[in-house]
Amino acid sequence: MLTKRIIPCLDIKDGRTVKGVNFENIRDAGDPIELGALYAHQGADELVFLDITATNERRKTLSELVTRIARHVNIPFTVGGGISSVEDVSVLLNAGADKVSVNTAAFRNPELLNGLSREFGSQCIVLAIDTRFEEGDWYVYLNGGRVKTETKTTDWAREAVERGAGEILLTSMNNDGTKQGFALDITSRLSQNLHVPVIASGGAGTMEHFADVFEKAQADAALAASIFHYKEMEIPDLKTYLYKRGVQIRF
């Protein structure tokens, strides 16, 4: 059995780590380089770095910042924000990223996933899906949660994996920043029906929430931000708790 992963997320705006609630009310959370180094030292399994305004402002992720962060961490590192071409991915991987996360551009042009997986291998292509539950189902949102689509999350995830996405980063907008727990239902649906790893994101507030998303929803990894940034929970303590619960975890 593969070990479950704990992944801190560094949402970046104007070179700073930020965090909000339900994708709104953004506030400063610290220096991304310092936080990334801290989490790597504490035993995080991976890091995710998302330039949260890159797509909306039609600019590219700051590769210089990626390089600086990568120098300070020794764990796998995913980068996303404004990626829309093979050239973008090449720049970020050369800057130090291990994987890239694509979202809006892949939805607008699904062939992008085919091209990226052919060029770099599906193992380093992560499809990020921002999703909201409404009208009885989960729907895909684009541009940092600003634009609703009529596409159901399960349908898009299935197509994306068929096109070469090697991992799904699933963020529930309903749960994001609420600290009320992950969206277990949609996470479970994807985990049970896709043959690639699913990272659950949005809603972590207690250690039990992590156990629930691993045990009840079969997520491969759990991502969180504010509880780590504001030191409400320490990664070593979380891993010890999960280990005692019987969750396969790496120390």
C-alpha cells in the first residue's frame, strides 16, 4: 500500500504567501521561501506552489521565485499558475519544479494535456480542479474560482486522465478555508473511479479531518494551507496522529 502524503500549499500573490476563505478575503500568510523550507524540514511529503492570480491576470508564474524556493527544499515540488504551453512547463521544470499543475488552460484546450504528457510524461502533470457543489452536483470552476462552467467535475476529471493527467488536485470551493473538513463525497467519487492519485484540498481544520479523507474518501494525499501557515497544526504532530490511527504515513 502506498503511503499517504501531507502537502502544504503555498498560494502566492505578489510574491507573498496568502490565504482566504471560499477563495475570497485574501490575507497575508508569510514568506513562501521561509515557509517552504520550514515545511520541508518538518517532514512534509511534497509542496504545492500556486500563483493564484497568474491566469486571471494573464501573466506567467514567476519562475525566478520558483528557483529560489526550490533551492531551499529537498522534497517534490509542484508549481501552477498561468501555464498554457509546453514552453511554460519547460521553463518551470528547469527552474526546479518536479511537477506542474494546470487548470484553466487545460479546460479551455484539453489537447494541452495530451501534448504535455507526451513531452514530459504524465507523472509530472497535475490537473487542478476547482469545484463547487450546486444544483445537486459538483461543477468545474475556472480562473481561480471566478468563472463557472456547466461541466460536471467527474466528467472533466475522467477526460483529463484519459488525455494524460497523472494526478488530480481537487479543491472544494465550498469547503476552502472553512476548517470544517474536506469534501468527502466528491473526493471519494474521484478516488474510486480514477486510476491516478487524487489530492484532496479545501476544508482541513483538525487532524481527524485528515484521517477522514484518507480512511473514508480514499484520497492519496491531503493538502492544506492556513492551518500550517498560522501554526494551528504542526506536520510532525499530524503524522504521529495519523500513524496511531493506522494510516500508512511516511516519517
